[in-house]
Amino acid sequence: MTSTSLVSPGSSFKNGEVMGPRKVVERTKCPFCGFMGLPGALMDQSGNACALTFEHSPCSMEMADQPPCWDQCKRWNNPNNQESIKKLLETFNAFPKEFEPNRSSSWEGINAMAWFRYVTGRDF
């Protein structure tokens, strides 16, 4: 992966607020890069997949040798997609590895809107 922001260990999400991750994971500046989109879930794949394609398809920015960054994504971050992406963020859960509870065989994940806010540093 390229163009990353490192997250430091801390606690977790609570009531949609970021409290901090449990371990350090190298991330791009896009909350969808490295995730696979499934019904109701954004699953961490630690690769270059784009969750918004809902298939195992690489990030178009990365394929163009550009660092993945939501604010610069022309394919998905445009006025035609805003309503559907907002609905996804409000209704889906994300399962980033850095927030997974220790020794957990399953967990509920975190709200995708809170994940977006955590990665981008702003509201959608």
C-alpha cells in the first residue's frame, strides 16, 4: 500500500466516537481501500481492493500509480455517488483489523460512518 497514515494503539469506538485502535495498522487515506464490500459490511482484506465495487477489484487510483485518497478519488467521490455512499456509511459496519478485540472469534465491527470519520478526519 502507498500513502499511509499510521494509527496508534489506544482503545476503541464508543457511541460512534473514535477512541483509538488496539494496534498499529498501515492505512491509505481512503476508508474503502483494502476492504471488501459485502452486504451490510466492509471487511478488512489488507490489500488493494476497493469496497465500493462489491467485488474483489483493485482501487482505481492505485492501479493508476496514485496513492489512494478519498478526497482525490474521481471514480467514487463525486456528486452522482454521494447519496448512495452516505446510506452505505449509515447502515454498514466496518471490520478494520486494528479495532478487532483481542482473541475474538467474532465481533460486531464498528459503524462505517465512524470508520470514515476516523480515516479521513472529517464527517462525510
